[in-house]
Amino acid sequence: MSEAGGRGCGSPVPQRAPWSLVAATAAICLVSATSVWTAGAEPMSREEKQKLGNQVLEMFDHAYGNYMEHAYPADELMPLTCRGRVRGQEPSRGDVDDALGKFSLTLIDSLDTLVVLNKTKEFEDAVRKVLRDVNLDNDVVVSVFETNIRVLGGLLGGHSLAIMLKGKGEYMQWYNDELLQMAKQLGYKLLPAFNTTSGLPYPRINLKFGIRKPEARTGTETDTCTACAGTLILEFAALSRFTGATIFEEYARKALDFLWEKRQRSSNLVGVTINIHTGDWVRKDSGVGAGIDSYYEYLLKAYVLLGDDSFLERFNTHYDAIMRYISQPPLLLDVHIHKPLLNARTWMDALLAFFPGLQVLKGDIRPAIETHEMLYQVIKKHNFLPEAFTTDFRVHWAQHPLRPEFAESTYFLYKATGDPYYLEVGKTLIENLNKYARVPCGFAAMKDVRTGSHEDRMDSFFLAEMFKYLYLLFADKEDIIFDIEDYIFTTEAHLLPLWLSTTNQSISKKNTTSEYTELDDSNFDWTCPNTQILFPNDPLYAQSIREPLKNVVDKSCPRGIIRVREESFRSGAKPPLRARDFMATNPEHLEILKKMGAASSIDAEDGLRFMQEMIELSSQQQKEQQLPPRAVQIVSHPFFGRVVLTAGPAQFGLDLSKHKETRGFVASSKPYNGCSELTNPEAVMGKIALIQRGQCMFAEKARNIQNAGAIGGIVIDDNEGSSSDTAPLFQMAGDGKDTDDIKIPMLFLFSKEGSIILDAIREYEEVEVLLSDKAKDRAAILKGKMIPSYIINSNPEMENEEQPSSENDSQNQSAEQISSSSQEVDLVDQESSEENSLNSHPESLSPADMDNAASISPSEQTSNPTENHETTNLNGECTDLDNQLQEQSETEEDSNPNVSWGKKVQPIDSILADWNEDIEAFEMMEKDEL
């Protein structure tokens, strides 16, 4: 027993119980902290917390039930087309698909969530399915990182709670470590990835053939991300402690040791990607988001789980560097590891939302509150956290794949403070998920937070993490059937028991940290924070931290890209030459260019910044004629605005961003290609015409349907299998002639999105859609319509309504009965609608997935530097310099996957077959405020 890392609330905390020590207030310190925080806040009633907890349960049932019904045994659910995503049978999404291994990913990732949500019978059934159906010996190349955190972690989390339940004597009495044996099998399949001179693993491995064999189709990679190599220790060490096979923990420790050795010694920072053979940094920018995030997380949590002081010392060293260089409250901006005072970029990614939660575990509450509040303000502006946003809070990458990191930090801040403010934050998350992401067959990721369009994607981490953290946020201790404080969360929120710290301790604990650095402990006096310092006797302390950030998103001056020169500007020195001001004919400007990089470090930094700005300025100028994405929203029965499709704009016709949206029923044109005078003008008169791409110019199609009386047009791609999920935004160009005569709006849908509308027509003869620049609020769309009120029950304006008297009644209702028994909906207050609307600034779209940011080429990114828009003058005033950026898109490049989506799309009546179940579930919920 030894004191680990300092004093815990005034007294030593033994290493035997490190979670209470590091969980910063979640255990030892929580009582005193909570008593201070809640003194100045209105607590949420037990009844409301229970209601919100029940809502989370219903939402999980909706997601998990649809996966099991429509997707299992596939890895993931595609919630728009209501079918499973099977590797090789869908258009490739690049690195994102490396998480899929044909091993029923979502089921394994959801195992311990079922127990946390008290669904023990469902858990027992799920374990039996895993043992019966899952095969880990598939000829498929998978990500070592994703397979470790999702599959190995899921199996170990399931095993941890299975033996807990078995010990209670009611459930899982038949269980005999079968999940653990599967985890061990998978662990051995991952070990060949570590066959490198450095000990860093290859990023990918073939589950059947391993590495480097001809049939393996992998093993030639040279680079991996820091998080990919540094996020193994919890799962691998737990596997060793559970089984007694020390090799797993040894390999994971060796990888961590190598990363620690390769840190930049002067800054104590690590880069984003590293060469697995030489140890050279490939990307030398450093932050706390994508590519690095969970490396820091696992250093601290490895200390918690394993009790090894060296992990805490390493984390403290890195944390000091993060707070010294990367933290610019409330922002967290990437810097260069060799020049940490120089910011590497002017935008932040969504994955850094986990960091306030990690700061809570560290015990550093104030910056956690600041960054969390900044992120919350971004969410309130866009409804979700965009994949990336600039320092002045504009959208940089517009996707949102339903990431759980912000919910995670919200949970930990509430546990640490007891402040009911964070319950209200969680309530907002629930409302937004139900209002904007919920579709009939699950929850769909947001393709673009500005338009509200959906992506046919529901990642496994949504079930593994989001519902777990949201349920725990509102649950009281008696609501959970086991003590959550006896477990540690992995980065995928899987639960590992803390008693592993004293089990099978055969690994050498040589402290290698002191060989490389002399630690300054002045910043780490309390691992478990002294609440008299962190929480002064002021009930409004937390509010006082948040208050200055309330308007940070709407009223912000962007952060400059360089900080070292700020004071020199005020002392009379000339500000550095900016790219936007450069003139090749100006001799002074040419002289400044000659000095850059030669005279001093200041000139070198100016030169680097200048080159970055020139690249960004060139990219901006190329996008002046490009348009942002549009939305096609299906508003008729039984969709009621719940399905939003990403549409490409046209460079001609009615501009939906400047005029009111166009609403109407759809009708197919004849001929379908629309290249000649329509033979069915009566069918398209006053409607939105559907036309197939090809055989003539887009403008010619538009003129033909306009002459037939159509009020709008939707061109559907003739390239079977194309999808907005995998192809860049498509923009329809004119025919080179004057197109002012085209007055109707024209939008473009890829084949997959178009097939959703075509299938709806086959099932329901009349299908009404809304063509707009962004998705509209459902209550506003359905004004005066008779619809099921649960469709828009997330609207705070809705009144309570009576429900069927029994569950059986609701189960027996058909879709037609639902419609006939519904009530009329009024338009919500216009100001409320304005506040909740999506930001329509046309910015760049997200790449496939933020986890793979290191592999995205500059040409695939749309830079949105703050410096090119606004600057802060010496008086602190904001000055607008440029107009908003225009959306990057492609006008004529086609996607040509070899998969037929049309043959796979499930009929609409099958997609909606589970709606009766939805109604039964919604009976449990209050309808006034979701």
C-alpha cells in the first residue's frame, strides 16, 4: 500500500482503491462537492429524472430493437433503408468500414449496456446469440484499434457483468466464462499486429490470415495514429488479468513505453501519426482530439485499473503540457510539437468533447466546466456538435455520427459536482436526438447539421456509449442493479472491474518515467481534489464560470493563429504580413517574404502562417461559384418529416436559400429522362417531377418539366448504387446558355436516396416532399395536419395528450388507426423555431469519419480559417473581413459502386411495421416536454 499521486481530500488514499482516488469526486469527494453546488441551483425532481431515464430506456429499445429485427447478424443497422450493413455488400466508406468484421459488432458492443439499463433477460439472450452466431475467424481486414475497443472490450465488459450477475444467483447461472474464451481467441488474433521493431502495432490485421501473408491483404502500412497504438492497455491488461496469460499486457505496455520515449522532449507533446518501424513522427501537430485523444485517457485509466504509478506520472507530464500549450480556455487548439506556441490549425474536432470528462477524473474542474460550456453553446446553435468547427464556431465539417463524447463529459461533470444544470444539458441531448435524429427504424446520423439531412448510418458506439451515459446521468444509485463505482469505463464505455488491479500481477512495474523526465509535482498536489479550493463556499461558483461563455458562440472574436506577437503589436511593431493583403508588386511585401524563415524564429513562424493562409485563400477563391447542400424532406404519411435526404443544388432555377421552400406531391415524368416534351403533363401539373439523370443536359430537363406545369424537379442519379454516404456533393451545372428562364427549384439525389422516394411511391401512391435549404421543424411542417402527436412530441410547445387505455390497445392499432386518432398540431412560436434552426452558412462537408482525420488528404478537406473571415483589432473589436465560405462540391464526377441498392431496399410497409411498438413505448412518456 502506498500513497499514489498525492493527498486525497486531506488524507492518503491507498493504491488498492485507485478509482475512488482518481475519479475525482465521484466517490470520496463527491459528497462535499455536491453539497456546495446544489445549494444555489433548483434541483430536478425525482419524478422528472425517472421520466427522463424511462425515455432513455425507450430510445435504446427503439435503436436496439430495430437493429435486432432488421440488421442482425450484420455489424450495424442502416436506419434509413432499414437493413443491415454488411462489409463488401455496400459501397465502401473507406477507413470507416475497418470497424466492421462480420462479427455482429452492434450486438457485442451493446452487451454491458443491457445490464446497465437493467435489461438482464435481454442480456442473457444476447450472450447466447453471441456464443451461437458470432464467428471471429473471418477473412476480413479490420482496424486493430476499433476491434480492440469495440469487440474485445465488448466481450470483456459482457464477461465482467455476466460473472457479477451469476454471483447474485438469479441470472446467468449457466455461464462458464464463454465470453472470456472468445475474448482470448480474439486477443491472439490481434497479437501478430505487434510484430514490428518498435512494438507499435500495425493499424490493420486480417482476422483469418493475420499480417503480411499474400492472402492477408494487409501488413504494408507504415504509419499509425497515436491513439491507435496507445489505446490498448485497458483491454489487453484486463484480458491478461482475467486469463493469467501475461503476453497481452506485455505487448500493450511495450507500445505505450515506445510512445512515451518518442514524445517531443522540450514540449512533452506527442504527434498525431507515427511511423511504426522507425518511430519518426509523420504528423507533428498535437491536440486532444482525433488521433491522440484516448492515448491520454488510457494513461490515466491504466493507473486507475493497474495501480502503476508510472502511468500517472506520464499522464501528469502530458497534462501539464496540454494545459500549457493546447488549452486556450475555453478552446483546445492543436499546436506543433516542436513549436508549441504556434497553433497548427484554427478549428477543433468533435472528439475533443471527451476531454472535460477526463479533466474531471483528473480533478481539474474549472477548465472542464469552461470547455464543456463552450461545446454546449455550439450544440445549442447547431442542435448537434459538428465533426469540426472553427474558433469562431462556424461549421468546418458538417457531419455528426451521433457521437457520445459530450454526453460522457456531461455525466462525469454531474457526478463530480451534483449541479442540476448538467441534468438540463442531458435533457437537451435527449430532445435533439428524438427531434432530429430519430427515424422509423432507429436513429440516423446527421449528414449535415446545417440542413438536418440524414445519413444511413447508426454506429455501434451509439448503443455502447450514448444510452449508457444518458441513463446513468438520470439514474439514482438504487436504479442500477450493481455498484457502478466498482468498475472503470473504457474509451468505448465498457466496464472492467477494479479488482483486476490485484489479480495476476505478474507484470514488472519498472518505472521508466523517471528515466526521461524530472517531474514537477507543483500542479498535482491533490489527485482527489480538495473541495475547499476547487469549490469555494459560493453556491454560484459553477455558474460564475459558465456565465461569461453563454454568448461565446454568437458573439465571438476568433482566436488568432499566432500568439507570441500580440504584445509587440501594441508596442508599435508592425503586424505580420497577411496573405489576404499581399501584393506581388509591392517591394516591401517582397522584402518581407525574403526574410521569412531566415532571420529569426519569429520570422519563421510568420512564414509558416503566411504559407498556410495562401493555401487557404487559394482554396476559398476556387469555391466562389459553389453552392451548399439542400434537403429533401418527406412530409407525408407515414414519414411526417422524419426522413431528410441530402440533395445536391443546381446552378440555375429558384435559389432555395433566398426563397421560401417548395412543397408538393411527387410524380414521375414520362419520358423518365425528361429529355423531350412530357407525355403526361397532367400527372406532373402542380407537382414536383421526378426525372432520371442522363441523355441530356440538366437545364433541358428542367425546361421540359417546367413547361408541363411542374413546380419543382428532383433528378435521380442513373448510376445504380450511388449514395451521398460515399460520394461527394453533386452540383448540377447549366447548359452554357442563359438559364434565367428556369424559375422552378431543381435538386439532385443519388440513387440510394432517390430509391427511398420511389419505394414510398410504390407503397403509398401519394408522397409529399419539401424542397428547402435545410430541414424544417416538424411542428411547422405539419401545421393543420392530422398526425400522430408522438411524431412531434419532442416539441416543447406540445400539450399533454391522452393515450390509449391499455398497452394491448396500442399494440393493435394499425397505421391507418394511428392517423385517424391523431390531433391537429399548431405552429410553434416563430422565435423558438428561429433559435432551434440549423446554421445555414455554407461551409465544407465532413470527410467519412473524424477518426481517420490523419489519412485525409488536403484536397479532401475544406479549410475554413478564422483569420480569413474576421480579426480582432487593437481595441478588441471584431471586424468582418470576408463573406462566408461557399460549399465545396463536385459538378460532374460520378460515383460508380458495383452494388445494386435497389434490389436491397426494404419495402416501406416493412420499415414501418414496428411503429405500433413505438406507440406502446411512447405511452410511458409525457408528451409535453421530451
